[in-house]
Amino acid sequence: MSGKMLSGTLKELELIERHLMMLKAIKANQPVGIIRLSELTGIPQHKVRYSLRLLERDGLIMATQDGAKITDRYGDFTRELAESLDKAISVAEGIRDRASKE
């Protein structure tokens, strides 16, 4: 039962991880295009394209003629992500502790 209950949460975390991987690869190689990002990360081009679309929508990257570039929101985003993950870890630990008690 827990597999189905948590599968959405785990998929969401994997998607966040992929987006962060994209951001770091873009920052290190900007400007960079879809094909190069796919080569750098080992992620298929269609998934790279999807991540880029979401990252651009959220204002974290901008598209240029030469490829994607990081925006000024990058630093704030990474700090906010770290804070959110710390909170999520705390909640998950509380759930685990309650689940292990009979």
C-alpha cells in the first residue's frame, strides 16, 4: 500500500532532482542547448526540453539564440529549495517515527 501512496511523492522528488541537475549544468556551461545538455547529463532530449520549459516558466532560465542561460533567480531558488527540503525531511522523519511505533 505504501508504494502507491508514496509513488507520486518520489516521482516529484526525482523531477526536482532532474531540474536541479539541469540548472547546475546550464550554470556551468551557459549558454547551452538541448542536445549539449542531454550529452552532459545523460538525460534524453525530450526530458531536457520539458525541464527547460518548466525552468523558463518559473523564471530560473532564459532562452537565448545561443542556448539557455541562468537568471538572477538561481541563488534565491537554491536557498529556498534547501529550506523546503529541510522541512520535508523533518516531516518525513516525524512520519517515520510515528509509523515505527506500535
